[in-house]
Amino acid sequence: MAKRSTLFCSYRHQVLRNWQSTEAVLTKENFVYPILVHDKPDVEEPLEALPALTRYGCNRLEAHVGPLVDKGLTSVLIFGVLQNLSKDVRGSNADSENAPAMQAIRKLRSAFPNILIIADVCICSYTSTGHCGICCDNGDIDIDASVKRLAEISVNFAKAGCDVIAPSSMMDGRVAAIKSALKENGFGNKIPVLSYSAKFRSFFYGPFLEATKSCLPKQDKKMYHLPPASSGIAHRALKRDIDEGADMLMVKPSFAYTDILRDAKTMFPDIPLAVYQVSGEYAMLLKGAEEGLYNLDDGVLEVMTGLRRAGADIIITYFAPYVLDWLSVK
Ligand SMILES: NCC[C@H](CC(=O)O)[C@@H](CN)CCC(=O)O
Ligand SMILES: [Zn+2]
């Protein structure tokens, strides 16, 4: 007679289920909260299409972030949004004196000395073209000029007080340029680079690009965002960034890319790996719960567990404020 399996006994009891699940435990420290900072200091402006995605002026940040820190928030990811300041071809207002990201880093640093402030480094929210790099007259991206500009912004964000630089601009060579610029300016041993390494061309960035009033028609970045169908290019991008000195890696977006997440963790098991649940994915989960398809907390925590099981150590998500509450009671 065939041997009768006895699997049920291994997960019959809650403690046994917990023991079988240690690889994907969720703690508050796993979660990074992305914040969109408006260049008008005193506004708090929900996004028309996605009211849960709010743009905060730098004077509104302390009141918003303080209670979250009290609930256990340990890290934020800062994006500047220009509605007042001008946009130009090189993204000058990414790091100018009154730039929203610069203001936000300074304010958060002084209000919350212990939280981890991650600064997103890209220029698409600040350029008149809407591209993540500086464009030549013929519309091509000038990689050398772009990489130099990204390194310049990184040093200014470091001087403003951020703890981590996260280059979301997918320019070849930006990690090496940022790492050497940080080193030349005395930040080499202080500020790591969390590289958006496997960042794909996705249709799920929509709400964010609307929130930042992207100037790019149809938001087409296929010249430099990875082709979704290619795991090979993703593997090469992960390796490229490690070779250039990246201290942490990221896969973005999340839902349709958990295979890449697993590949990244297998390729580089000793490197902290982040995944970014982007605005369109956040909106999907919110809308599904609003339609009564599932309870928001159950659905979102199941997705987060899946991302952790796939290999993510760090989850960047607009749900971070919700998760702090849910993990306090679960
Ligand atoms: N670089 C900023 C926008 C970028 C998408 C893009 O590059 O088009 C993402 C942030 N790094 C959008 C994230 C999101 O949609 O939540
Ligand atoms: Zn960009």
C-alpha cells in the first residue's frame, strides 16, 4: 500500500504554522513609507484620482509623520512634487534651496533624528521633458550629463541630512557615479545606495505620475525602463548595480515581478533586497476592498507575506501607515 502522507500534522497548531512561516514574518521595520512632498509648504493635497495618495507641504510633514513614528514607522522615502517651482531640462529644482525634497529632508531630520530618511534620486518630476534623464536636442538621453546630474543631486540630499540615496533613474552608470561622488564629499562611509536595479516599464506608475504632473506624454520610458518580458536584462541590471557598488537592491513594481524578486535574492542572498509596491498596485488593492471583494487588511497582509516569501527584506508601500496599525493588533 502507498505510504500515507501525514502533512496536516505539521501545520495543525498555530505555533506549528508560525514555525513553518518564519521566512516571511512581517515586522514594522520591513516597511518603508513613500511620501510625496509638495513645493507649497503649507498644503495637504489629495490626488483627485486617488485621494489616499496625498501630497504634503514640508510644513505639514511633522504632524503627519509624528503619529506614524509613535506607531513604529522606522523609514520614509521622499519624493519632491513641483506645482509652484519651475521645471527645466536638467531638473534644477530637484535640489535647489527651496526644492521640496531638500526642505522635507531637513525638516524630517530635525524632527525625527532616528528615522531612516531615504531620498529618491531622479529628475523626471523636475524636468520639462518628464524624462528620468537630461535629453539632447534630438530627444535622446545624454547619459553622461544625466549621471553627473544624479550624482550632484545625491550629494546635495546627503548634505541636507538623508540617510540613504535611492536612484530611481535607470541611467547606466549612475550607481558608480553616485558612490564616487558621495565618497569625494565625505559620505562614502555614511550613506549607502539603495538602487532601483530591476525597475520595469510598467503601466502601474500612473497615479504617481499624475500626482507629480509628469510632463512626459503617455509617460513612455521604454528607452530606459526594463522590458517586462526580459528576466535576462533584469539579472544583468542587478549585477551591473552590484558591480558599481550598490549597497541594497530593489525590484519594481511588485505584483507581476515576484519571480525577479526570487531571482535577485538567489543571485545576491547577502544583499538587502527591497520591493516597491507602486501607486497603481496600491490603488488596485484599495479599490478591490472598496468593492467588497476582500477585507483590506487581510488582502494587503497576504500580498505583503507573498512579497516577503518571494525574497523581499524591505517593502516600499503606501500602505505602510495601515500596516503599522494592523501589525499592532494581529
Ligand atoms: N522616478 C519617479 C517616478 C517612478 C515611476 C517612473 O519612473 O516613471 C516611480 C517612483 N520611483 C513611481 C512610483 C509609483 O508609481 O508609486
Ligand atoms: Zn524618474
